[in-house]
Amino acid sequence: MFESISPFEKNDAPKAPPAPTTPLEIHTMPERFLGSSSASGKPGSPKPKGKSRKILIALAVILVVALGVIAAVLFTDVLNRNSANVNNTNLVINTSTGNLNANANGNLNANGNANSNLNANSNTNEVTNENFNSNVNTNSNANSNANSNTNANANANSNVSNSQAKSSVDTDKDGLTDAEEVIFGTNPSSQDTDKDGFLDGQEVKLGYNPNGTGKLLGSSIVSEFINSLYGASVLYPKSWSLVARSATEEIFSNPTADEAITFSVQDNAARLTAKQWYIQASPSVDATSLTEIATWDGKSNGILSPDGLAYYFANGGQLYIISLSFGLKPTVDSRTTFEMLARSLSVDPAKINLNTNSAINLNSNSNSNLNSNLNSNSNSNSNANANANSNTNSNTNI
């Protein structure tokens, strides 16, 4: 507290102070602006402002740096963990003769890491410093591994082109097996025995003599069978035996009796084509697997079954079935002979409409009309007239 003091007079003589014109005012400094001594803690010199502000700023910087270091460590750790996931798509195709293996290994790994750090620091100093720290750290990692595994194994055996049985040995590759060369009297070491420019097997299939001139019919190589009921005829090798089982079925057997060709006739009242008839009998068969074929005379059209062991020909009201059996043998000796017999089929036109179905129709219609008219007229007329006249005259004369 300071008081107002008047200056001394020139003669330095003290004088009484004049009376105050206004009441005295006392001003005190706020306690927060007063410093304190290190020893007694009593108010002393004023508190320095610059030092306190620097301390607060330094603490805030240290806190921000620490948070940044922590966030960097966490982010690096997440990256290191996710680097272990690698997207792999493997497609391995192994191709060998007749085998196709396609392996695709697929693993599905989906890792989703989402780290969200929200730090909000608010420091407010009553003096003049007001610091607001807002740190938002969002770390979102999404890893997706999609690998597709497909295993396709397809085996194809090129040695079997279809479901037909193989033919036996054909040394000269002329279309006749060595067993058939004996039947037709041809040379098993020559593809063209009669040197006419046609393979021996090709001539047999078309009905020509492979060991001479002209056609097979009329030669000494084959015989003709005729079914008298249906007027159907076929050619078969003379060295083969014939067994007639019924009026609708015959069997031709080769010399060794291990292969046989059966010839049978069935009624075809609906007059279906051979293909229609076969599909109707076997609806599960693919129509494209049926080979269409015609007889030599072109008058009967038919098909060859998928296994190559049966011919079907339709002509008029009949269906002709010619089938081959070879027992338990692994190969067929008489395939060309079989085709020759089937395609030699000829049908008498006068009997193509023969229908052997026995149908008995018993229709008994009896109409009896009895009309009886009895007219009886009886007229009886009876007239009775009775007239009685009695006259009595009595005359008395006296």
C-alpha cells in the first residue's frame, strides 16, 4: 500500500498533511498473480507466465507423439498379419493319351480387420491456453481369398470307337476275316482275289462273287433260302447249315457251329418303318445311334441296331429281323457274311400284305320280328218276329 506524500518545502520544515478530499482506496493484486518464495511459500515476486505455458505445450506434444507411435505400431502389426494371406488360384490340367484330369484347388479365406481408434484430448488452462486435440485413427483391412477347386476326370479309350464287338483277324485287310476267306474261297493274302479292282469284302457286301465274275446268286458259293409263307428269300453260304424252327424263324449256322444268324418275321399291322418300330419297342434308345440301310433291290428299308448285331427291315405288313449271335467269343468271324445275308433280303410283292394275326370276330345278330294280326269279326244278328193273330168269329144264326 502506497500513500501520497507532499514534497518538502524549501526550508525542509515538515508540515502537517492536508486533510484528504476523498476516502482512501486500497487495491490488492489477485493471489494467482503473486509468486511464492521457495523457502517460506509466502507471497513474493509474481508468477512467471512464459514458463508454465511452455510446460503445457511440451506435455501436449509428447502426448500426441506417443499416440502416433502407438497407432503406427498397431497398423504395422495388422499389415504383417494380413501379409500371410495370399490369393492363390491353381488350375492344373494333366492331359495324357485318352485321359483328361483337370484339378483346380480352391480355398476361400476371408479376413476382415477393422480397427477404429478415437482419441480426444481436451486441455483447458484458465489463463490463456486452450488446447484441443482430436485424433481419429481408422484402420480397415479386408482380405478376401477366393480359390475355386474343380476336379474333372474324363477317360476316353480310343481303342473302342463304339459299342460293337470287334471282328476277328483279317490278314490282308480286305473286309473278309480269315475265317470268311475260307467260306468264300478267296485268298487270305490278297485283297482282290479275282483281280477285278474291288476288295473281296466289298464284293461280298454288294452281292458279287469275290472269286470270279457275276453276282453271288447263281454261283457255287451261296444258296438261296425262301420262306414260302411270306415269300421272303435270303442268301447264305453253302457251307453253312440251315435249321427251320418255325414258319416265321430260321437259323443259319457256320461250319464250326459257334456263330449263328437268325431270320424271323413279325407282323407290322401299323405299317411302321423299321426305325419307328425299333424306337417304339425301345423308347430309351437314341434315334441317332441307328444306322439306316437298304436291301440290294432297294425295296426294303431298314436300320442296324447300335450294337451292330441286328438288322430290321420293314416291307408292307411285315417286319423282318436278322440277328447275329457269337456266343462267348471275344470277336466276330462272320460280320461281312451277316451283312450279305441281311441285304440280300427280297420279298414277293404278292405277299407283302399278308397278315397272320388270327382274329376271330363273332358277331351274332338275330332279329326276330313277329307280327301277328288277328282280326276276328263276329256278327250275330238274331231277329225273331212273332206275330200271333187270333181271330175268333162266332156267328150264331138262329
